[in-house]
Amino acid sequence: MQGLTLIFTGNGKGKTTSALGLAFRALGHDLPVAIIQFIKGSWKYGELASAKRFDILDFHVLGKGFTWKSDNLDEDIQIARKAWEFAKQTILAGQHKLVILDELTYLITYKMVAEAEILAVIAKKPQDMHLVITGRGATEGLIDCADLVTEMQEIKHPYRNGIKAQKGIEF
């Protein structure tokens, strides 16, 4: 198996959902999967309940919420760096065939972790590991190192019509 690096980026909805679809596909082939979420907070996400049904799925929510609403950016940076260290160890350990780094792009955007450090780890990932990175604003460095980049473009969104996030769709 030739491991690929995939990026789902852009302002449109569906980045995490696409990554979770790949996780579901990999699990169907008995491939061990790790999902690491960097920004997600304390909401009760449906994927967390589903994750408990798979013994070869490691699911880690390591962020504390949406950092652009933070009242303590220093604490957020510390949490993000600890999460990145965990992700780095997970990747380099090579125990999973698919590792999803959900919302990783924000760690670079908010200068919580240096892009060069992230790119160095991506370059060292095991040859047979697929790596998926999600989040808005993927940098040129991330795009250059990827094998596949998909940009989600918002054309229409129910929030514009006053429809709030719903179970089973957004969370």
C-alpha cells in the first residue's frame, strides 16, 4: 500500500465529513484508524458515539473549542502544542493505516505550531500510512506536500436562512 497525504480545505462544509467517510471506508477493510481533532470542543458529536463501535478506531478530541472565540489564547496554544505532540507520536509510531488530523490547518494559521515542524513530520510518516488533513486555509506548504487536495466551496448554506446546526448533519 502506498500511503497518501490528502487535504480537504476551503470555506465550504464537508471537510471533516469527507475525512470521516474515509475512516469508515478504511475500517470496513479492517485498517486501524486514528482520528485526532484539534479544535472541536465539548459538543456531543455523533461521530464520538459511533467511534465506540469500532475496536480498531482511536478517536481523540484534543482541542477545547473554537479558538477564534477564545478568552485565553496562551492556554489554547499550550493545548494545541500538546495535541500536536500527541499527533506526531501517533504518526511516527506507525500503528495506524489512516490518521486523520481534523482542523490541523488552524494550528498553522494561528501560529500555534510552525508549519515547518508539521511538514517535517508529514515527510517522515510511514510509507504505508494515509494521512488526511482538514481545515480552512491550507497553506502552500501543506498543498505542495499533499498527493490530493480538495477545496470545498460554499455555494449555499442553510445557516443563511436561519437554520442552525443539526444533529446528524453538523454534529
